Amino acid sequence: MSAYHPDRDQLLIEDVLAALGNPVRLGIVRELDASPGERTCGSLPLEITKATATHHWRVLRESGITREHKVGRAKAVSLRREDLDTRFPGLLTAVLAATAPARRA
Amino acid sequence: MSAYHPDRDQLLIEDVLAALGNPVRLGIVRELDASPGERTCGSLPLEITKATATHHWRVLRESGITREHKVGRAKAVSLRREDLDTRFPGLLTAVLAATAPARRA
């Protein structure tokens, strides 16, 4: 595993918030949270180009939200839930519980 | 008050997270949270240009984190704590409780 992953105690709240503050990345985090264990990146239903997806995976990994490793030729990814809950208690729970805005009448 | 402010039930979690995911804006939010009531924008110790400050105030206001109104020729700003706590329970508490990363030995 050569890609950069910050250690748990080096996670920065502003980086985590910025990474979560994007609808595609938030969707990925919701999907990973709902999945037991790890997923291959290709298994997530993302309607974006490969280059855009690669960018989002990198932002999530470098902020410390996800962990990646190679599984053969595929990239497996998992949510660093324990690390996030330890460094920023309650944050991910609050984010994942957030509801969509009310519809305009 | 003519500047755009989203209604409480229209706040978007991704916009709020993106707005909080910046060290200057997070510093402003911490400062406002520690202040009783509202502050004038000029009273915050920001070491940035006026144009940059204006940008950050706008991002905070348009995401629904702050409320602004004119007080004479000054702009007063306050944290929409109750709106945020109602729409996203626990979020701001978790963000404000976040600690800095451990120092490298």
C-alpha cells in the first residue's frame, strides 16, 4: 500500500469537513457506511467519469476518511469509521443522520 | 436585510460542511460561538484582506451558518446555532469539540 494515508492522530477537522462537503463524496461515504467491510471502488454506482472519481477517492483518502488497498488489480476502499469516531466523536454520526431539505410547497 | 439567507428547512448538509471545511471560516465560527449574541464583522481578528474576508462571510451566510444584518454602516453577524442544531443535531457540537492533531515527536 503506497498511497498516502494520514495517521489517526494527524486527521484535521477542516480537511475532513471539506472532503465531506461535496454531494458525490458524501454519497460515497453513505454507501460505504451502509456496506459491511470494504468495497471495490468500481462497485459503487457513481455516474461520473473515471478521472472525476479518482479525484474524489483521493480527497477522501488524503483527508483520512477512507482507507484504500490493492486487491489484485482492483482498489478496495473502506470507511475509517473507528478513526473518525475517535478523533471527532459524533461528527460522522451527525453527518450521516442529516436529512435532505424540506421540499418547497 | 437584502442579502440572501436560506431558510432553516432549506439548509443543505453538504453546503454547511463545505463552508465549515476551511480554517479561516472554522475560526470565525469558533469565535462567533464563543461570543454572546452578534458581532460586527470588523470586530473579528482576521489576518486576511477585506476581499477574502467578504468571500468567507458570504460562504458562511449562503450556507446558512451565519446571519447578517446592517447596524448603521457596519455589518453584524451571528451564528445560526439554533437553526443548525435543529436541522443537523450534534453536528456543530462535534465540529466545535474537534481538537487539533497531535504534534509529531
